[in-house]
Amino acid sequence: MTELILDGHKLEWHRDRIDAWFSGERIAPITIDCSLTRRCTYRCIYCYGQLQVNDEKRMTRDVIFRFLDDAAEIGVKAISFVSDGESTCSPYIYDAILRGRANGLDMALGTNGYLLKDDRLKDILPALSYIRFNISAAEPLRYSEIMGAKEACFYKVCNTIKESVRLKREMDLPVTIGLQMVFLPQFIDQIIPLVRLGKELGVDYVIFKHCSDDEFGSLGVDYSKYETCVNILKEAEKYSESGYKVAVKWSKILSEGKRNYSQCYGPAFIMQFSGSGLVAPCGMLFNSRYVKYHIGNIAEKSFKEIWKSERYWKVLRLIASDSFDARRMCGTLCLQHKVNEFLWDLKHDKVHLKTPDGEPPLHINFI
């Protein structure tokens, strides 16, 4: 699994899009991270979604299909159903995955897995580049405490993961199946149990990622305490073997929630939508208090129209200007963080663009 990049970015493999951006062209995002609803069946104690409240519109089948058609037409390469809601709460999740793939888009799903119907896995797994199960505990009681769900949910999710792995092997599918823990230091007791569970279930990887917080520290994340967990996280990585990767997002976990850039360039390449239909540069700016950065809503206007609008480009110019400071005006360690670091260094001649060596990594269009 060495070709699977879990801590970094893949933007260097899209030289044409970078060159067009530097030339001032209005480029389409390479990746769009979005949700089909803001609803969720869980109440995870670390959930950033509670900080992203905005005016929700009805995401109908027609709205979702129009968006997926527009995305393919303008040159978007990949859609990940992750964002600020549990997309399996939408009755259109299966149709949406299949429609996107039929349009030539790379598709991915991040889910807690509880509402996934096992009898539909055989339909969607062939259409997905990856499916990632968000699971921040490996023992039923701790699962219930951390993820705000009944202990019985743990067993259902594990069975669904097992069935996904079985179908992947039986159908010889290229889909990557992973587990993700949104890691807080108080979950330290679940690190080794989770890597053991991942191995038992037969998934391709387990990833431990940081927990984001907003600029006000509303979730109370103490980034200084991550340092105390380094040794056990390194111990967890030793469980990696052929066909099974245990990874830690070290660059973010050890960053103390700080940025080395002030302007935000990443959304031009990786844009986020709320499950409300809201189009905004990133999830950190979904909340209604950030309305000055809101661009439009795909339930009210087609994404192609929104992308072509002056409003879209005005907002992207604003967050890339001296009037915006990402170090203090938005939340920590956003989805675009690694891309932003790279683009900042390119802009300031700290790195130079070159053609990457070797074989392209997996999921190249999920930058």
C-alpha cells in the first residue's frame, strides 16, 4: 500500500490545472468534497458539523443529478461524499454514486456505515475509488461514548465492513476500504484495539487523523496534548504489513493547529459543499456567520451557473488576498491545508513545480 498517500496531497500530478491557475484562468476544481444532507444518525463528541449550521435547502434527486452532470461537464475529476453530513441519510446516495461514476467522475464515500444497506454494496463498491468508515473506537462501550450511538451500532457497522471486504475480494474490485479515527488524546486507549480490529476485518488501511477546531476553540481541542501520544501512535504503525497499512497524519497532528500561510489558494482546486446545498470555499466557512464567503446553493441554481458566476471568482479572490488571514479568520487544519501549504510555497518560490517521478498514486484525482 505504499502508493496510497494518506498524509499529504496529490496536486503535483495535475500540472495542467496548476499552470492554468497561475496563468489566471478560471479553472474547475479537481476534487469536490460534499454531502447530500446535513443530517446524521450519530452525535460524535468531536463533530465539526455542529459548528457549520446554515440555511438548508432540499437536496432532491434532480438537484443532485444536475450537480453531478455539471461537475463532469466543466472538468471536475472526483467527488467525495464526506463533508458536514452523513450522506447515507439521503435516499439518493446509491443513485448519486452510480450517476457520478457513469459521468466519468471518480467517486468516494466517507460514512459511519450504520445506514449502509448491505444488499446495495455490490452495486456501489464497483463505482467507488474508496470507501472510508469513520470509526473512532474499537470496543462497543467506547464506541457508544465517543460516537454518540448505541452499542448495537458497532456490531452492525463491523458486519457491513466485513461484507464490503468480502465483496471486494469476491468481485476482484480495485476499491480501497479503510477505517478512520478522528483522534483526540483522550481516545488513546482505542489506538491499538482499532488497528487490531482493522486487521481482523481485512481492510486496506487504518488512518489516525487530527481533530479540527474553529477559530474560537469551540470544541476545546488541546493540540499540545497530541505530543504525549506519539509513542503509541508509532507503535500502531508497526502493525502495517503487506496489504494492510496503518498511518498517522503526522504533519497535522504535530502542527499544533498552526499554519505557515495566510492566504487561501486551495479551494480553486478542491472545493467543498455543505449538505444544505451551500457552495462555499471550505467547510470552515459553512456557518451562517460567514455569509460574505458564501457563493450560492445548488438547490437554487445549477453548479455550472454558480461556477461561471462572478460571485464564485470574487470569493476565491477574496480569500486569496491580503484582506483574508487564514491563520486567524477560519478554523484549524482544514481539508485544503496540505494543498494550501504547497501552493503558498510555489507562490513564494520556496518550492518549484516539477513532474513527479514514479507511478501515479492511488486516488490521484482526490487531491
